[in-house]
Amino acid sequence: TGFASQEMSRAIELKENEEDDSDDDDDDWGSDGSGGGGGGGGGRSFIWKNQEEEASLQSEASYDLSDSFESVEEDEQEEEEGVAKAPETNNLPKLQLGDVVKLFSVQHKDGYWQLDGSFDSILGISSASIVKRLEACGIKSFGTRLYSSALKLVATAIVLVTLNKIFARDFPIDISSTFSGGQNVTVMWRIKTSLAIDQANLLSKSHPSLYSRLEIGHSWEEAVTELINTGVSAA
């Protein structure tokens, strides 16, 4: 009987020691920040916190990526609109240097050109169609005298812009609301070009921003491109 009592006491002690060890393990798990802290609840909180942070980061990354795609699409749309609004220049005449000589041969001695058909075969356009377009835009409303000078200005602008576009190195003319840069033109045509520029600027004094008033462009370059397209299609 005494032996049985001793065995029972030893069994109880072993059971208590195992329970104590289990409690110590739980305490250790909680104290290192990986769990524990009140029966393991802290461990679950730590895992949930990590999961929430990861989900938040994924959400932010997804938003940033989507935002980038939207930005790219907007840029592409703006570029497409920009291309659509840009004046077409495919119809510019295909000139050779010999054609430049011909153009200056029909230049008036005062420096201007006229929309009288004198350069139609050289540029491959119809001056009559361009005049009709200008009249439809209201150029006749300026009166007879100003109508005539306005046509001279347009004709001169067509030649100067064309030369600058096709032979930019030989005719580095500055074209905006006025014309300049004749002194930089190739020596062979410098005098005649400077004379044309002076005449165009003189005519412009009577017709400031003529292209804008006729609503055919925001600059001489745009206006000439538009008028050449009209003239080519009718030639």
C-alpha cells in the first residue's frame, strides 16, 4: 500500500511539472512579440496587423498602377488631338532649284507676287481657287484698293513660306506675323528675297494679322499651308 501511494505521488508531481512547463512556454511565446500575451491573443493580433498592412500596400500599388495607365492614356489622347490639329504639309510643292529661278522670274519689280496664275504651273496650284477661298472668307469687304493689296500680300506669303519650308537652309526666313531674315538667305537670291520681305512687311501694315482676320490660320505658316491645300486640290 505504501508503494502504491509513493507511485501515485510521483505521478501527480510529473503532471504538475508538465503543466508548469506548458505555462512557461506560453509565457515565452508571448514575451518575444510573436504571440502569447494573454493566452495567445497577442500572436493573432500581430498576424492580423501584418495582413492588414500587406493588403493596404497592395491596394496602394494597384491604385498607383491604375493612375499611371490613365495618365499614359491621357497623354496619348492629347498627342493624337495635337496631330489632328496640326496643319497638313503633304501638299507642299515638290520644287527643284530651277523652280526657284522661275519663281523669281515672275516676281514683280517691287518685290511682291500676285495671285494671277503666274506661278501656278511652278507650284502646281490654282490661284483662282485660292482667290475664291479668300473671297468666301470676306477679303472683298476690305474695299477695292485694300482687296488688291491683300491679294499681293497673300501671294508673297505663299512664295516666302514655300521657299522656307522646302529650302530651309538656303531660305532661313523668320516667319511669324511679319517676315525677316533676308540677310541670311543664300547670296544668289538674297537681294530678291529681301525685297520680297520688305514688300510683305509694307503690305502687312495695311493688313495686320490678315490670316487671323480671315480666319484661315493662327500664323502665316498655317494660313499658307491651308491655302496651298485648297489650291492643290483644285489644280
